[in-house]
Amino acid sequence: MNNNSPIKAFLVVLVTALVCSSLVSAAVVILRPIQLNNQMVERSRNIIKLTGLVQQGVTPSDEEMLEIYREMDVRILDIDQAMFNDELDPLSFNQRKAVNNPELGVDIPTDQDLAALGRRSRYAPIYMVLKDDGRLDRLILPVHGTGMWSTIYGYIALESDLNTIAAATFYEQNETPGLGDQIMRPEWQAQWVGRRIYDEVGDLRFAVNHGKVEPGSSTWLYEVDALTGATVTGDAVTAMIRYWFGPDGYRDFLDALNRQESGER
Ligand SMILES: Cc1cc2nc3c(=O)[nH]c(=O)nc-3n(C[C@H](O)[C@H](O)[C@H](O)COP(=O)(O)O)c2cc1C
């Protein structure tokens, strides 16, 4: 075929386009599992230490983290319906991006907006650590709220009674160093362990105290010590917990799961 032929030029362009698009498609298919693994590693970093499956002070390798992550039952919760959503992919669902999506996010009525969020995702990824017999060992729930200067992100792990705090972490915030950012201190977060969210009649009692919680006092079971010089951030954390564990947050789901777990026993 003549080199100047328009048909030959067209064929060259067509073959080049086909080869390039096949390469791009192959790359997407090959890289997808790697990308998903990276997403899982990133998420698991903050969650894994709340599972109770890692020794304190030990940093697991990426492979170990992925293994623990895969052993958990990770679901997407429809918060208002208090039931799981099986259509959204728990591995790729991004709760932060969902907030401003018209279908995935929802405005929070001002009178319910304890955590001063304005909007939230309708859905949350939740993480269930299961015992060998398949029953719930721990439930890890994401929380976030507005602090003095920034949005504070954390996870709360509950024991199987769905009330006692097994572990808590605040892993992202931009409060003032030395003041509000004390919420990141491991010693302060360690105080949360064993505290309860609700009292025996189901009232939401958890709070960050404005001083020191005296052992044996009536608030001992439900409160942690204040952060020195940072009452504003401490109050924001209290408000965040009250929002997420209240009727506009996880409360209905926790009640339903409690009924389901005790029914199975
Ligand atoms: C520049 C500046 C930054 C501050 N940052 C924080 C903060 O991140 N979190 C906080 O709770 N209080 C912060 N405060 C202090 C609050 O204004 C407030 O005085 C404090 O929360 C009261 O806590 P206290 O009752 O323990 O003293 C800051 C104050 C100043 C002047």
C-alpha cells in the first residue's frame, strides 16, 4: 500500500489507538487490586489498633494489617434505616466524599446537630470483629465532629454489650498544639477503655468531664478527665459522642443489633 494512502494513515491511527486503549484497560485491571489493597491499608492503620487483635505497642506490617482487616466483617450501615446497605462497596465507600453528594449526604436539622456538622453521609462503614463462633466481639464505629478549629475524626470500639468502650482513637484534627490536640494523646485515649456510653436505663451519659473524674464517683463509669486548658475541644468531643450515639446517629442500629445478638444467644 502506498505510504501516502489515506487508508494506510487511517489504519495506522486505528491500530495505535487500539493498542493504547488495550494497554490502559490492562493497567486498570492489573492495578485495581493493588489500589484496593492500598486503600485498605490506609483505613486499617487507624482501625486495627481498636480491634483487640494487635498487641499494644506493636506496629503490624501492611500484610498483617490486611489480614486482620479481611477477617473483619466490614459493612455499610444506612444510619437512618438502622440496617445494612448491600449495594455500596464497603472497601471503596468514602464517607467524607459522600457528605456533599446530593444522594449520599443529608442535611442535619439544626436542633439535632450536636456535633455542628451541617451535613453528614447517610451511610457509614462499620467494622465488626467476630469471635471464632461468628458472634460479635467488638464493633468499631466512625465518629466526627467540629472542634474549636477543625473537624475531628475518630473511631470508637464497643465491646459486645454495645455499650462499654473497648478502645477509642482520634486520628485526625487540627486543634491547637498543646491544647486541643491533647485528644491525640494515647494516655488520654486509654482512659476511655471500660467507660460506658449509656447508663442502665439507656440514657446517654458519656462525657468529657470539666475536671478530674474521681474513681468511685457517680460519673466514673461514664466520663473521662478534662484536657487541661482545652475545655472547648473537650466539650466538642462530648457533643460528637452524644450526636453519633444518639437517635440521629447509631442508637437505633445499636438497639437493633443488641436485640439480634441477644436473640441468637
Ligand atoms: C490561640 C488560642 C488557641 C486555642 N486553642 C484551643 C483549642 O484548640 N482547644 C481548646 O479547647 N481551647 C483552645 N483555646 C482556649 C480556649 O479559648 C478556652 O480558653 C479553653 O478551651 C478553656 O479551657 P479551660 O477551661 O480548661 O481553661 C485556645 C486559646 C487561644 C488564645
